[in-house]
Amino acid sequence: MTNIHKTKLWKHLAALIYDIFPILGIFLVTSLLFVFLRAGKEVAPQTLWFQFILFFEVYFYFTYSWKKGGQTIGMKAWKISINHYDSLTWTQVTLRFFTGLVSLALLGAGLWSRYFNHNQLTWMDLACGQSVVDLSASDDNASTS
């Protein structure tokens, strides 16, 4: 794990907030699809099977994005990426996802923990073995050379 071009905490948070919007879009399309399939009848609130479908969509959004391109839409917008994403396995991105959920449940403790790690790694970085790097920092260095 390298220490080059570490991202700032605010970029992590901004990307996460940005990622809420495509996820909401996915939820809306899924809900619309089920309303059509059920001939206009809505799915009752707190229906376990529907909540599982929505959870799986969030899981797939993040893990597929990380595995195939190293970035979610939010990460692309803020020019951050998982370093060496092409070597990540499905197990590693799954660990990253579930570690991120725990971190989120603990008010971002996994992100804040980077200030107490000598390599500035978050819990998610440690879980998957790859850190998140700032791509705009490497763009700035390339333009100055």
C-alpha cells in the first residue's frame, strides 16, 4: 500500500454524498418496476424481501464500481480512486463494502481512523488491502512537469 497522493477526508465524504443520488435513482426505477409488475399495487412499507433487493442494489453499485473501475460515480466526480483496483477480488470489495457500512453506522469512524494510522489508511483501505488515492494530485504533478 503506497502513501502517494492520499485523499483528503472531505473528498471521501463528498463522494459518498454524491453517490446517494445515483442510488436514489436506482431505488426509484426499482420501485417503479415493482409497481408495474404488481399492477399498480405498492409494496408495503418494511417488506423484508423488498428491503433485501434495495440493499443488494447498493451492494452491487459499490462493489461492481470498485471492482471494474476503481471508482463509483461520486469518486469519479471528486477524482479519487482505489489504488490498484484491477487486482481487487470480489471478496476484497465485499469486505470493503461491509467495513464501510460499519464505519457509517459509527458516524464515519472508519474514515476518521486515518488520522490515527501512520499510513493514513481508513478501515476500508485496511479491509481490502488497497488505499484510495487522489487522481487530481497526480494530474497537477503531470501538468507542472
